[in-house]
Amino acid sequence: EVQLVESGGGLVQPGRSLRLSCAASGFTFDDYAMHWVRQAPGKGLEWVSGISWNSGSIGYADSVKGRFTISRDNAKNSLYLQMNSLRAEDTALYYCAGGSYWAYWGQGTLVTVSS
Amino acid sequence: EIVMTQSPATLSVSPGERATLSCRASQSVSSNLAWYQQKPGQAPRLLIYGASTRATGIPARFSGSGSGTEFTLTISSLQSEDFAVYYCQQYNNWPLGITFGQGTRLEIK
């Protein structure tokens, strides 16, 4: 059974940092690009960042460029998102997604940025 | 950035009828277009990729068409479990950017 399990979310003050993790199992993790997608409360989906299977290609949404850093550890079947200089508008449910044509999604971890 | 525009924002359809959802890209994305279904409290579910290929386990009543800038998701005979929000997504511009449409809410008429 394929599983993507996000962790690391929580309540954080503006300007602070948070690191999200995504643990993958049930598929060949290092065969696929992986992505972070977020969804603000009551809003639509927004792609945040993605990383190719070998970390050779990385992309970020303009809204997070320069503040967020994506990485992966294929030996640990894990995906990460380092989020710095957090803003109120970063408040959202953060999903880890990937696999063949993004077939696999986690259930998300909630990040709330508030003083 | 490639902007994806979905229409209508809300679609009211009776069970058993056909639903047609549209997605337009601000520039060509070839066939690099996917459709997702999202129900309240759940993660998105992949329905269609490559504009017209059904994902594993997706019923045949779901079909996708189009290429370039105009795309359509058709649900041929709506079942109760199909009422949800649907998103299109372009991945033609990876890794420079991936974008979702704003979603179409499919509700029971």
C-alpha cells in the first residue's frame, strides 16, 4: 500500500521557520519527482515546490522563492520542505504529492502562521 | 506563469446527467494537463493525466479531452459520489512552474 505521511506542521509566529517532512512507502520513491502543494483554508490548490528524482531539477512558486527550500533523501524515502521567513499568507494545509503523474498524495500537515 | 482558468466556478447537475467542465490555459501546455477530484476533508485524487488518460481505478464515465490551451473533463452519468470540487493542473512548464486552475464545484441540482 502506498503511503505518504507528512509531519512537522504547527503554529508558528511570522518570521520564524518550520521544516516539513514527508515519509514515503509502498512505491519506488527514487523513481519519481516529488512535490509540495498547499491549500489555504477554503481555497484552491497551489503548487509550492518540486524536486526531480535525483534532485537535479528543482522548482518553486514565485510566492515562496527565496524563502523555502525543498530537498529529498532517497536513502530514507523522505521529502522535506524548509520554510523560512514565514508569513501569514503561508497558512495552509501542506500536501506531499508524487509518483507516476502525481498519483500519490498524503493527507497533509497544517501550518498556521500567526502571532 | 501559465494561468489556468476553469469554468464554470460552480456547476449544478442532476444525478444521471452529463457534466462538462472546462479548463483553459493562457498558453499552450500541449497535452501536459491533469484533472483531480477533491472531496471535503480529503486529499486530491488524480483522475486524468496526459489530457485524456484515465488514472488507475478511475471509472470509464470520466473522460478528458483537448490539447494546447482548451481542455474538457466530462462525466457521462453523474453518480452521487461524483459531487466534489475538480481542479485542472498543467505540468508542461516543470520545473519552471506548475499551476492549478481555481477549481469547479460540482453540486447536486
